[in-house]
Amino acid sequence: MVVLLAGCPTAAGDVVWEDVEPLVHTECAGCHGGAEPEGDFVIDGPASLLDVASAQTEDMPLVTAGDPLQSYLWHKLENTQRVAGGSGSVMPTSGLLPSEDVDLVEAWIAAGAL
């Protein structure tokens, strides 16, 4: 379920990369950025996620525009990656994100991951 907070975009269609980017920077870039990124994977904007095959599952891209349930990134954030045919631990590895943050990523994917 997508729940948007005060100060956030008012509808899923309004969520764009610039809304999600600060979260990616603080929660993801530490592992998926820099000179030695985890899994040799760097998050560098939406193009690095959209329709990109996951290294942990052959059946699902990292992000499928408009479809969070068919987006491996969403499953990693929800800790349902094994249900999606994947492996590994929840992301970030420090533990589950607050539901508001996961909802924001879900809204971004649902809005077309632009």
C-alpha cells in the first residue's frame, strides 16, 4: 500500500527520481557506490535500475516501471526476495527501512520509475 506523507508528492504519479534520490544516497550508496561497490553494482540514477537484470534472480528485473511486485528492488526492501526467487539479505543490510521510505520507493516504481 502506498502511503505518502505531508511534504511528499500528493499522488503516486507525482513521485520522481528526485524524490527517491536522497533516500538512495543515505541508505544505498554506502554499499552500491564508490570504488568497490557491493556485488559490483552501482546505483547511478534510474537507468541503473530500470529493466536491469538482477544478479540474484533471473526472473525479475531490479525495477519494472509501474509494477512494484515485479521489481526485485522492492522485494529486497520488503525482505521478500526469496519469495521472488532471489537470495541474499534484506536491503539495506542494517535492517528494514521505515515503512514510509519503502512506500516512497513503491510509489516511485508505480509512477513509472522516472
